[in-house]
Amino acid sequence: MKTYTGIIDMDSFKRTLSDLLKGKGGVLMYLSAVGILLGVYAVIKIVIEGHGAVTNTSSLVPWGIQITTYIFFALVSGGCTFVNFFGHIFYKKEYESVSTKVVFLGMLTALTGLGALASELGRVERLYMFVIAPNPSSPMWWMVLWYTLYTLVKIFEFIDTKRGRHSKSLLWATFLVAIVTYSTIAAIFGIAEQRVYYYGAVLPVYFLCVGFLSGSALSAIVAAAAARQTPSLSDMIIKPFRTFLGIGLGLAFFLTFWRLIIGSAAQVEGSEIFEMTMASTVIEDILLALVVPFLLLYFSKGYKGLFASSLIVLVMQFNSRYHLIIGGFKIPVFRAYDIPEVVPYSPSHVEAFIVIATISFVVFFYLLAEKSRLLETFHKKEDA
């Protein structure tokens, strides 16, 4: 009879905690721990003083960098799910060694995005109203439903992957739920007819593609680290991730380019936002975020080029999500003498701490999981 060891290797976990307490955890872990503490401070400030008092959002700009952070990590999580799906379908042998890590990152970033959203909501304890007073006519209600289901499925998928089973039914279920979840999140923006910068049927497809790109970039960083540790298998490990990242960059370029062209040609009130943001979109969201990483990926070989390209993609995709969220509110819908023609917004230090904390949360718990051998698959044993 075959059995498995526990999901968590308690001995390794205790050793890891002991190393942390003794100052042997590594610089990155301690920096991320400080980042998490900054987030705790920010949340306390929001709870005590009120969200409106410590953030720079307002009735004119109700969604700020906290929503940007939620969207970014949510899309990264969905992208990790797509990478895991296509990795098992098309590159089973090459992908196998990092599959548990990719699934764990998908689960971790989904929870991180949820935390960023919770810091924005204000009264998180009232989320039970989504259950006792449902509103199926609202896309946001469906978003909560699907995101909750997606997070639960990701947890089951991680346990399944760690056991070395890789259930095809669960693989397909997670993939399909991810498509529904992230296209629904995009629909919240896409149906906002008054906000020309958001409105459009292409946005759900755009979210799926940039999510795949972002998830591919984070997964590729993990693969590059694994390739560095095993030079003899380096080319095999990074092969699928070079392909995924290249495809993601191509899809994102195509959709970003045509969204800009079509938006710039619009004549409805508020469409001037596309012309106002033309320079930043071309320079930052297309050239720096997509063209430069693609050229770096194409002309470089090995894990170093993959790592550098992926890091640029992640940084610039966060920047692109910020441009998207904030850009929708730059042109006010209602004009009055005391409302500016272009609404300014810059995040407060509390909002910035939330962003730092979310990034730190992912880094800290990924490193903790790796050091404590949580990301290794079960070891099968034969009973005596």
C-alpha cells in the first residue's frame, strides 16, 4: 500500500523558522518582512482614520492604485493558471519540474489580489451581504462569486499537484473557471459606457491576454531560477517559458496597439483621453513594456535573458494596469465650474505601502514555502 507524507514537511518548516529567527533567512526575506509590516501599518491607518482620510481617492477618482494592485495580481494569478494548463498540455516533460511552483504562485497571487481589494473596500466585514442579499444583475456580484470559486479551485489544484496526480479534470476546471473569472472582472470595466477609456467588448479578451503575459513572466522568473540551479537541464526548463512569454508579448502588443488606434479615432465625449495618453501608451505600454522585452528575449540565450525580460514585463505591466485604471477617470463625466477638465491623482504614502506590502507578501511566502520544501511533491513510501 502506498502512502504520502504530509503536505508540509514540519521538520523543514521548523528549521526555516529557526533560521529566520537566527538571522539566516536571507536579505530578501527580511526586506519583504519589513514590507509586510508597512502594509500592516497602512491597514491600521485606514481602519482608525478612515479610507477617505488617508488615501487620495475621491468621488472623482474612486479607484486608485489599490484597485490597480488587485487587478495586477489577479491577472498574474490567471496567467499562472494558463501557463500551468498549456505547460501540461504541450510541454509535459519540460514543465514538470516547476509545475508545483507555478500553481503555488497562482494561488498566492490570487490571495494577494484579494487582500489588496479588501484594503480598498473599507467595510470588509459586510461581505456577507453578497451571500444573503445577492444581486445577479451586477457584474461585480458575479466577479465575487467567480473569484471565490477560482481561489478555492486553485487551492485544490495545488494539493493535487503536490501529490503528483495532475488530474486532467481539475486542470481543465481551473482553466475554464479562470477564463470566466477574469473575463468577468474585465466586464466590470467594459460595460461602463460613460467611461470611454474602459468601454468596449475587447476588454475581456485584453485582460485574458495581458494576464497570460504577466503570469508567463512570473513563471519564467521561477523557471530561470530553477535553470540556474541545474545548468545541465537549463535549456529544457526554460524552453516552454520562452515560448509562452513570446506569445504573450505578441498578443498584448496586438491588442494594445489596436485599442489605442480605435480609441484615438473615436469622436464621442471623453475619447480625448486616448490622445492625451498617446505618448505614455506608445513609449511605456508598448515600447518599454512589450517591444524591449521581446527583443531582449529574442536576441538573448539562456536563463539570464529570460529573467531580465520577464522582470521588465512584470514591472511595466503593473505600470500599464495603473495607466488603465487611473486613465478611466482623468476626464470627468459631469462638468461643473469646480471640477477640473483633467482630474489629477497620485497615490498617498498609505496607498504606496499597500502596494509594497502585496509585493512583499508574495516574495516572503514564496521564499518561505521554497525553503521549507512546501513546493516539493509528495514522496511516495511503501508501508512495511
